[in-house]
Amino acid sequence: MRDILNFLIRSSNWILFAVYVIASCILLFSTNPFQHHVYLTSAGAVASTVYRTSNTVTGYFALRDINEDLQRRNADLEMQLLGLQQQLRDQRLQLYADTMTVDTVLSRYSFIIANVINNSINRSHNYITLEKGSADGLKPEMGVVDQNGVVGIVNVTGEHTARVISVLNPYLRLSCKVKGNQHVGSLQWDGKRHDVALLEELPRHVKFKIGDTIVTSGFSTAFPEGVPVGTVISAQKDGDDNFYSLKVRLFTDFSTLSTVRVIVDAMTEELRTVEQDITESRRKMN
Amino acid sequence: MTKSTIQLTVLTIVLILAQGIVFNHICLFGVAVPLVFIYALLKLPVTLTVNWVLTIGFAIGLSVDIFSDTYGMNALACTLLAMCRRPVLRLYMPRGEEPADPVPSSASIGRSVYLKYLVTLTLLFCIFIFVIESFTFFNIWRLILRIICSAVLSVALMLGLDCLFSRRREKRL
């Protein structure tokens, strides 16, 4: 007994070392990011308070770039508005003939505006922390966009903070397509540059040009169809020649992210129950 | 004893916050990330037992992890670093010589020994952290470049910190 005790005391360094290494390896290799506990992320109470305080100062640094983005966006929208007004005028003339009333369709999507309080672009797995959480209606798996394009998907929510898996994180695979046709590929970051991602598994017969816009496919509840993602800058064949993989320049500037919109899909629950029914009935048939 | 303990605690907390708020967001030329918080681990007194060094290292690593959403990556690297600290010091220090001040600095263990100690451990830490990080993407040249650039930047910043503290101490005297 005494020998065992002596042995334990003598090699306590190594035992403690092993314990810490195993503990950190468990944290490190629990690869499923959805299982992470909120207190060990930047959405935890202490970390989020610190980030919120620092953001009150650093939030002003990128204002010039953001302002430019907004003005560009504003100009685009004004152009669109003018075009639409013209169309409306044309159509109103036609509508005089019809007695049909124009319905306003209840919109399926709504937005929650949130401030970014922490963001990284230089790691291999990047995350973003938001200032709003479950108390403001955020739930995991909601999509996040900013004025330019797709940003990421909500991953862990605290009461007043939430962590978002950035597009710049290989855990996130986004179903996307080339604007104007229906073939879907999956967008994933390759870990190299913070403004470029890869659109993989796009079938070989899809027609596209360099400079075409890539948009979301709408196959998940996170993003509606047609949210802009980026433009094609180059293309290459995948290993087996049946698929293209496209390099996509992202519209979103992740280095100056400050305010984002979280997309709330009113049909999430409905879709989920419907899809659950399908899998259950399939299981019964088997 | 208590005074230096408090000083070290404050230094550790300030370094962790600085790493989380400032240094994590710096990335020079897309390769060099300053990892300055290990300064707190390097400055622990030589007389401290290995168990304490390991515990403090793990705690520092975990707190930096929480700030940067890198589960266990810094914790693992810091634990490994804490284990390497004593062998590295033994390697460079002349045998049987006890430092005047238990806190390693250029005054207590000699400038060249201290510099070697700082560079070796920072390089080791950068190797640990970037190898752990690159389990998923493996690009050997980029990895080596990142390790070397980050180590150089971190050592430069830590030497700057050293100057800051030693000058203050001289003024007080």
C-alpha cells in the first residue's frame, strides 16, 4: 500500500501531465461543434462581457469600410427601385384591364438585427459571436447574412449571446448554385484566404462563366433561395472528372463584419415535422 | 513572496485579456500571429513545483481557448510547454548554479541564457499550436512559415514587454 502511495507521489508530475493532456484532447477532438457547451465558448458569460466591452471601442474602427459598403448597397437598391417603379407604372396600366387585386403574400422570412462582438478570420476554424441570443429569438441552425451576402449559421446560443459558425470554417457546408440554373453544389472554405471559398461537387454539365454569381439554393431552412454568396473566379475539374469545383470570391468582407441579420424562417418547425414524418414512415416500410 | 504572486496573477490576467482582445486579431502578412500570453507561463518562478506549473499552464491555455473558440488547442499546447519548461532551463543553465531571483529574466540567469530560453520555448509553443491546428489542413511549407514568423513576432513582443517591466523596476530602485 505504502509502495503504491510512494509511487503515486513520485510520479505525480507525469500523472497530472497525462490528466491535463487527456482533458484537452477530449475538448480538442470532440469534433461535433454542435455539442460544445456554451460556457466554454465565446458566447459564455465572462468572455461575452469582455468582448462586448471591447466592441464598444473597436466597433468604430471599421466604420469607413462599412459606410462604403452601405452606400454601394444603397446605390444598387436605388437603381433597383427606379427600375421597379418603372415596371410598376407599366403594369398598372395593364392592371386597369384586370379586376384582380394584388395580394400581399405573408412573408415567410423575417430578420433579427444583431451586432458582432467577436470575429476571427485567421484561424483554420473561424467563429463569430453575436450580441443577441435565445432571449431575442435566436435558435441554433438559423442563417446569418449581412448587407453583402452570406455570413454563417448560428451554432450555440446563450441567453443574450450567440456563436455563429462562419463561412470561413470547414465545418460549414452550404448548399449553393450558380444563379440562373438549378444544379446544386456544396460550398466549403479551404482554409487559405479569407475572401475565397470552394464550390464543390457541381455536376459537369452545368453551364457557367467566370464572373457568374453564386447564390444559396434554399434547400435548407437556414437560408432562403437566392441569397448572394460570391462570384466565380476560376474553375477546375474535381478528381474524378464528373464534377467541377469552382473558386468563389465571397461578397461578404469578413474582416470588417459589424452588424448582421439573422434569418428567421417561420416554416422551420413545419418543415422539420414533415421531414421527420417521411423518415419515420420510411423506417416503418423497411 | 505574496507581492510577486499578486504581480504574476495580475500579469497573467492582463496577458490573457490582451491575447483575447488584441493579439488574436493581429495576423501580419497572413502568417504571423503574436502568441504573447505564454510570457506569463515563462515568467513563473523556477522554484515552483512542476505540478503547479502544469496546473497554471492548463488554466491559462483553457482561458485563452474560451476567448478564441479553439477547444483545448491552447490548453494542450500550454500543458506540453509547461512540461518542457524545466528540461529547457536545465539544458541552458550551468550545473549547480542557483539563480539569484527565482523569476527567470536576463538579470537573474544571464542575458544569453534567458534569450535562448525564451526563443526555444516560444518556438516549441508555436510548433505545438500550429501542428495541432493543422490536423485538418496539411500544407507543410505554409505550416513552417507560420511557425517561424509567429515565433519571431512573439519573441520580439515579449522582449518588448521585458524592457517595459525591467525599466520600471529600475526607476523604482
